[in-house]
Amino acid sequence: MYQRPGYDPDNNDWFWARYLPDGSLDKNAEGIALAGRVAKADPPGGCIACHTAAPGGDLVF
């Protein structure tokens, strides 16, 4: 993940990505690449939901 100013203010402007061991982007069950505003859903799940539990409020473990 990396920060892009103005990208997603609700989530500290983090751009999310999930990679496989070979360096390629992981995909969900529907074949959509797990990159960008990953798992911005209702109810929340995935990357953003997990990282909100990180201490310090910066979404970084």
C-alpha cells in the first residue's frame, strides 16, 4: 500500500494492493484485481476493515 494525496480521504489516502508470492496482483473470486479501494464495502471487509484495527490510527501495522 502507498499513500496518494486526495485518493481516499476516508481511509488516510491509502492505495491498497494485495500481491501473490510471485509478485502478481491477487484477485477475488470474481477475478477482480485486489488493488485500489480494496474491500470498500458495506459491511466493511478485507484490507481496509482489517487495517482499521492497527494502533495509532494510521492503518499501518
